[in-house]
Amino acid sequence: MAMFSLENWPLLFISAAMIVAAVIDGWKLKVPNWLTFPLVLSGWGLGLIHDLGWLEGTGDGGIGASLAGTALGFVLLFPVYAVGGMGGGDVKMQMGFGAWIGSFYGNPSALWIVLCAFCVAAVIGGAMALVMIFCRPVPPQPEQHPLHPHRPLRRVGGRLRRRQGRRAQAPDAPAALRHPALPGLHQLPDLPARHLSASCGYFIEW
């Protein structure tokens, strides 16, 4: 096939580099500089070689077309990077892609190819994002307080236990303040006191 001929080796090279970048990005969630910067510089170098008349038959673009493809790749992805939609390695990889496509096809064909590649990648990335959103399992919601739908019961229960602990550690009332015919506060049954404390706690939380 003509695609795999020796004259088309720049296209094979940039295709292989993009595949390697996709694998590394999926593995480490970033594209390393040792791949992106050499790709950009080598794309410019190929365009300069074409302007010097060397390596005839390996592309029609020069250094100007390579720089234009690099700039277009930067302009297309930098806004997405600025809002946090992707990393800087993705932007530099797109710049390297534009550099090699520009040095091979020349203007204006290279700019059109870079733009179409960006649009296709945006559609595929959006579809993958939708699939990930709908396939992601929904985490179980904590049990809610009946009086406060947005407050978990565990948080309210923890606060009530802390309040009860502080009340239990409080000193008893002095003997002079106790009624002679009634038992002291320390002699009251523990269960009604807990119910009273819990009721006051729920009222305060509400």
C-alpha cells in the first residue's frame, strides 16, 4: 500500500508517536516531556530540511507550514487546558502533531487536517466521557435525620453522645439545694435522664 511506502514515513512516525502518547497518558495520566518536546522540534527540523531541498519526496511543507501547524495545535487545545479540562502534555502533543503534519502536507492542507483531527477527537472524547458518567456506580447515600434531610444520623448521634458525656461528668448539685422530701439529682434513675438529654439534644440540633 502507498501509505506504508518509504516516502510516507513521516506519517507512520507521527502515528506511532501519537499511539505511544495515548498509552502513556492512559497509564500515568500524563504525557512526558521527553516525548512531546522532541516531537515538536523534530517536526520543525523536517520542515527546515524540506526548505533546504533535502529528503525530496517525504513531504511538501517547509518550516513555515510546520510552525503554523504547531500554532494551530496550541490555539485549539490551550483554552481547554486553561479551564482544567486536560494537562499541558496533551497540548504539547497536539503541537507536535501539527508540526509534523505541517512539514509533510504544507499549507493549507495541513491546517485543515489538524482542525479535522481536533474535531474528531473532541467528538470521541465527549462520547467516552458520557459512557464513563453513565457507567460509574452511584455511591450509597448515608441515612438522613428525619428532621434534617441533609444531616446524617451518625453526626447527630455523635453530638448527642458528646453532650451526654459532658452532662455525666458534671458535678452533682449541692446538698443544700436539694429538697428534703425528694431524692438528689444523682439518685434519679439513669434511663429517664438519658431520654431527657436526648430530647433536649434533638431540639437544640433542630
